[in-house]
Amino acid sequence: MPKITIDNLSFAYPDTSTEALKEIQLTIEPGEFVAITGATGAGKSTLLRCINGIIPHFQPGTLQGAVYLETSAGRSAVGRVSTPHLARYIGSVFDDPEGQIVSPIVEEEIAFALENTGVDPTQMDERIQHALDDCGIAHLRQHPTNRLSGGQKQRVAIAAALALAPSILILDEPTSELDPDGTEAVLHVLSELHRQRGITVIIVEQKINLLAPLCDRLVLMDQGRIVLEGPPRQVLRQADVFTQLGIELPVPARLMHALVKEGALPPLDSPGAPPVPLTVDEAYTLSQALLTGS
Amino acid sequence: MSLSIEYIPATSPVHKLHALTKLAGALTVLTLSMLMGTPVPLVILQLALLGIAAVANVHQELLGAMKGLLKVAVVLIVLQVLFYSEGTALVPLFAGLAITDQGILFGVTMALRMLVIVSSFLLFLMTTPTRSTVLSLVEYLKVPYDYAFLFITALRFIPTFIEEVHLIRQAQEARAHDFSGGAFSRVRSLFPLALPLVSISLKRAERMAMAMETRGFGLPGRTHYRLEAPEAGDFLMMLLMVLAVVIISLFL
Amino acid sequence: MDVFPAGHPLLQAQQLKHTFRTGRCALQSVNVTIHAGEMVAIIGRNGAGKTTLTKHFNGLLKPTAGTVLVGGQDTRRVSVAQLARTVSYVFQNPDHQIFHGRLFDEVAFGPRNLGLSGKELDQRVASALDAVNLAAYVDRDPAELSRGQRKRATIASVLAMKTPVLILDEPTSGQDYQESRQIMAILQQLHQQGHTILLITHDMELVQEQAQRVLVLGDGQLLLDGSPDELFRQASLLQIAGLRRPPIIDLQHRLEELGLTASVPTAESLAAALASRIQQGPSVHVDPTPGRNAACP
Ligand SMILES: Nc1ncnc2c1ncn2[C@@H]1O[C@H](COP(=O)(O)OP(=O)(O)OP(=O)(O)O)[C@@H](O)[C@H]1O
Ligand SMILES: Nc1ncnc2c1ncn2[C@@H]1O[C@H](COP(=O)(O)OP(=O)(O)OP(=O)(O)O)[C@@H](O)[C@H]1O
Ligand SMILES: [Mg+2]
Ligand SMILES: [Mg+2]
């Protein structure tokens, strides 16, 4: 299980005056579940592309600093390992799922990475079926990939990454076109994989209300920089940063901040303040506690 | 009519053939059409291709493409007829040029040859997924996969281009661009896009390489979910192809 | 819109069926009428047929059975380009729509086809790009924008056309909170001006806040044609259609159990209700299980 160290990373696309990433410093421990969010154009996808090697292997530009993968065998810079070799550790879902699909039939698409990484063919059927089930597309197994709806294509791309069960999963807005049911199911599967197999998950998402209860760390980006990062309960205290960046504060946290404003709760940084609720359930419990005067 | 030439998934005997067999088939047709210097055998060859297309259930697409190619064929014939000077003059033209019987024959042969060659490659592309072609080139012909990609990009360039044109046409129509002026206005409205189109098509090929590599394509020790190895039928077909070339070159 | 007075039936699907070449029946006998001046949200599971339905309203798809009328005209008899003067369409995948090498040209393409030029064209493009916060990118190649930015570029190119009907396939997907609110504000403004707006979305909060009418599709059939309130009250329908209540509605329902109500559900109004209840003292509230506070965090 590699640890990821992003060391003073800056990147500028060719012929652009502003850097898409500016001096990013971030360490991701093996088995961490990291959610990255931020405004459109903040540099989230660019950051993911630096981790999975698309930058610099496919995307030209000016790169400074480096991303390192650290295993017990040693430490290597992503830019110095060939992309296929990176695929042994890293599975990616791009922000453009349609552009990622290379096979004509859904099941072949899922099998593709398994074949490349030398998985025993006798295991494939089961792994394919499992990944399809997890993404709710078992009925599309024999379907042509170019005749799917947008959300179905996105599910195929996710299933293809899940089937590989790599040590690091990188997902760029994987639920942007999924229905609410599918979104919940996919995020649930990710969190299970992370919990049971200790897989590192790095996910860019706008739906932080769903991710806050699942992730270990929440990272807020703006204009190429990391503005705020930490455990979700800690990050969600800084409502002003969210407002400033135009990022939605999840409803449970918003309720708490409003309660502080109403004087029903002490300021969040005072010693006796309760933790920020992450789910509707937690918000309910908090309200109930307040009403019954605990 | 849609002129979108893409892989059309189906479970026909033609689809089942190995990519290499079909590639060899297309090359055989290419060779045969070069050997044939008169219209009749070429027509027979074209009919045979249509027959195969019918078996593969892609005849509608092939007929659609042939309709488009017919326009190119007419241009070819006209050019040959105008500038071919050998043979008996049938109709004298200006500047010492004349329409000759051999000119017509030659023009028609050229046009048919073009039709046959393009059809055979389209047939190959419509019944073979790109991925299978790259795989077989790499696995069986030991082509380094950079070159395999180069080859497939070149081969698929026209179809990718046509797909792109198709998408753009939909996007244009959906924003009130009127094509009612017919074929000419269609071509003209795409003209300013010629350069971006080429770059879009190339980018697509690159995106495919990226998608494949980030999923480990190129690692040693590849396994196969469904083994895409040539089977007895494939070897039989290839044998028939060699025989066809030999026999036909003896008789022509 | 003077051509289509408010309330005039503008988009009509009658016994609409669509079967794809693969044999997949994506729409089975859909009947729906959209009137001029309406703002309608179309929702449902992935693969339910939302995109297929709306592509019938701009003529890109033709019914395989039944009829689709746009402004009273059968879409089979009118060209897509002709229909585009009435209905403009934002594609689900921005990369299916963008084909210019410069953002200005991309946005100017539609208005040019409508016969605009010169100052008016420049002004239309500028204000459309401004509306989606891309004014600074006017000379850039759209291929070099982030995905969210590309999607907004396609929205701008449709805004600039100002057609009576706008159809947007998931306009806020991949947008951050602020951008999606801004996009919705623009659509509301157009709606106020009399434009008819149809949008496909998976964002339930947006449905709850912005739509007057919701069409729920499931497996090619119309499961509900009603108001958002009607939708969020039907638990079984929500389940069948793979939908969820927005978190704020969820919280509101939960807090109702505690006897708290707010006329407009927002976190702030609920907090205010809660605070005023606390000030009245805990005795007012009749908690069925007063001993439960031991379970609180
Ligand atoms: N290929 C490219 N060439 C030049 N500039 C680019 C390219 N791709 C992205 N950019 C620019 O770099 C910045 C960061 O883009 P990036 O795609 O990382 O944003 P993002 O945070 O992922 O946004 P979104 O939420 O819209 O996906 C943006 O300002 C964008 O315009
Ligand atoms: N070109 C096509 N050929 C065959 N079947 C198709 C084609 N396009 C879509 N389908 C199928 O038709 C059904 C409806 O697709 P549609 O794109 O309308 O779904 P949707 O409701 O827009 O879904 P999403 O939310 O994922 O975009 C799906 O089951 C899909 O697999
Ligand atoms: Mg992005
Ligand atoms: Mg859709």
C-alpha cells in the first residue's frame, strides 16, 4: 500500500499565464479516504492527473515539484514510472467517463484492466459480476458501450475501476451524472472497499453532504491552492471559508452554525461545543438533546 | 441516412472471426482488386463483399457508405474520361481532348477499384473492435504497441473523422444551422472546421491510448478473459484467401 | 413570447414510443403536454429515458410510433434546424456540442444562424458568457477549459439564442454550488420573461426549490406529472424512481417529530424555530421518551 506525497507541486498548462496548481503540499497515508472539493476550475482534476501520471506522461505543461509513491520497496516519483506500471497501484475514473471507455461491450470493458494486469481468467467472471452488481448495471453486461445513457456510461467507468481493486482509487466527480440512488450506492461501495480492504480513496466531488460522513479528510481547493484541509468535523466548522469560496455547507452543519447564531449553542471553538453533525440523523439527535436540555 | 461508421456489435460469423483474419481479408481484397483490370470481376468482388456484409448484418451501413462513395466514384470517372487519351475517340472535346472508349473503361475500373477497397476496409472496421485489432497486432504480429496504435489511428482516421462530422452536424442543426442547400452547403459549413476536425480526431486517438495505458495496457504477462486466438475457421479462411490470390493471378 | 402566448400547448408528446436500433424500447407510450411559460423538471433513474424524451422535442430523435408536436407542428415534417429556432438544447455531454476552437465562435454560432451580426451579436455573446462567468475565457479554446467550465460554455451558447423554449440536459452536473445557483437564477429570470424551460436533473434540492412541475420517468414511462411537494410526499414512488428527498426536507420531516415546524424549510428557519422553542423552556415540549438524552453525543 503506497503512501502518496505531493511535494511543493505546481503545474501550468501550455500557453497559459496562470498556474492551474500552486505549491500543493499534501501527504495521503495508505488507506486514507480523502474527499477534494472546490469551485469549477479550482484545479481539482489537474491535481488528480498529477497523481495518476496523466501529467506529465500525456499532458504537456510546466511541472514543478513532484508526486511520490512510497512503498516498503522504496520511493518513486510518478513522473518517472510509466503509466501502465502505475496502473498496478492506481485505478482512475476520469471526469469524462465516455472518453475512458475502450471496449465495445460492457463486460469486456470491465475485463480489460484485469487482463492487462494479469489476473487469472478463472477469477474474472466473478470479479466482473461483482463490480457490475456494485454499480447496479448487472443487466447491462452484454450491452454495447456506445449505446448507453450518460449515467450508465459513468457507472461502467466506475465498475471498471472497482473490479481492479487497486491499492489507490482516484475518482474525478464519479457521480456527477448518477441518479440519487446510484450515487448513494457507489459512495457506499467505495466506503466499504476502503473499510474492508484498506484501499486509499481520493475522490473529487461536489456532493460533500454525502461524503462528509464517509471521508477521513476533506480538502478544499481554490484557484490552484489548498485552502483548507482536515477531518470533516473540523473543516466544517469554518463556515466562513465555505461561504467565501462559494461551496455549499451541508445542511446538518448549516443547522449547527445557525443554532450558534441564535445563541442556542456556544461558539464552535469554545471548549464545551458539541462536534459538528455530519448527517441528518446526527442533526436530529443534536436538536433533540437541546430540546430536552442536556 | 446516417454515415456513421463505427464498430457495430453483433454476433455474426463474420464478427466471430479473428481480427487478423479480417485484416488479412481486407488486404486480400486490396491485392485482388489490383490484379483485376476490368470492371466485371470487380463488380463480382463488390457483390461478394455485400454478401459478407449481409451475413454480418451490416449491409445497411455498407450500402449507406457506398452511396456516399458513389459521388467520389463519379468524380473519378469524369476525370479519367476527360484526360485519358488512348483508344478510339468517341466524342471529340476541346483542346485536342476526347472521350475515348478506353478512357471510359479505365475510369470505371478505377472507380470500382476504389469502391471495392474502401468497402472491404469499412467492412473490417464495422465488424472488428479497435481494441481487438490493436491486441492482435501486439500479441500475434509482435508489433510494438506504439506502432500498433499508429497503424490503427491511420486506419480508423476516416471513420473517426466521419463520426466527428456526424456529431458536429447534430450540434450545428440543434443550433439552427440550415443545411437545406444540399450536399454543397453541408461541405461548406464543415470547411472552416477542417483543421479543428483533424485535431479533434487525433486527440480522440490519443485519449484512447491514454485510457488504455492508465489501465495497464502494455504490461507484460497479459491474460485473456475470452481468448481471442485464431481458430480452425480462421486458418481455413486464410488458406482460402491465399488460394484465391494464387488462382486469380494465374487466370488474369 | 408573442408567438406562443402563456398557457398555449407548446410541446406535445402523444403516445410517444421510441425503440432504438438495438431493439431497446426507451420510451413506451408517453403522453405529456408542456405549455408556453412553464418551467418543468424531468427526473428519474439513469437510463429511464429522460434524454431520449427531450431529444424528441428538438427533433434530433423522431418517434418510432406516436407523434411529437412542437408549436403544433409534427417534428417529422420539420427540419432540426427549423425547430432550433423555437427550441434550443444543451447536450448532456458538453463534448458532443462544442466544435469551435475559440469560445467566442462557439457561443456566436447559434445567434449567427438566427441572423444576428455586428454589435448585437457581440453583445449577446458577451452577456451570455458573463452570465456563466466565462467572460475572461472568450478567446480561449474551449477544449482547454475544465469540464465544469465546458458545460457552462454550452449553456452560454444556448442562452445567447434566446429561443422561446430552452431544454437543458443536466445543466448543473459538475458545477459547484455557487455556479449551479447562478445558472438556476438565470433560468428563473428567463422563465419570468416568458421562456419555457425544461431541465433534466438529478439534484433534488434544485427540484424542490425551483420547479413548479416535475415529470418523473421510470423505464420509459411517465410515473408522475405533478408538483415537487406531491413528489416528495410519495415515499414509494421515490423508491421506485431511485430518488431521495433533499436533506433539508429530510431534516424538516425529522424535526417535525420533535414538534418543530418552519413554513419555508431552511437550516436557518429550523434553527430559529428550535431556538425559540428552547427559550420557552423544555417543559413546553412533550417528549415521548424524555430519558433518551443519554444517547446523545
Ligand atoms: N488542457 C488544458 N489546457 C489549458 N488550460 C486548462 C486545461 N485543462 C484545464 N485548464 C485550466 O486549468 C484550470 C484548472 O482546471 P481543472 O480541470 O483542474 O479544474 P477543476 O477544479 O477540475 O474544475 P471542474 O470542477 O470544472 O472539473 C482551469 O482554469 C482550466 O481552465
Ligand atoms: N443509441 C442508443 N441505442 C440503443 N439504446 C440506447 C441508445 N441510447 C440510449 N439507449 C438506452 O435507452 C435507455 C434510455 O436512455 P436515455 O439516454 O434516454 O436515459 P436517461 O434517462 O437520459 O439516463 P441518464 O440519467 O443516465 O442520462 C437506456 O436504457 C439506454 O441504455
Ligand atoms: Mg474537474
Ligand atoms: Mg441522459
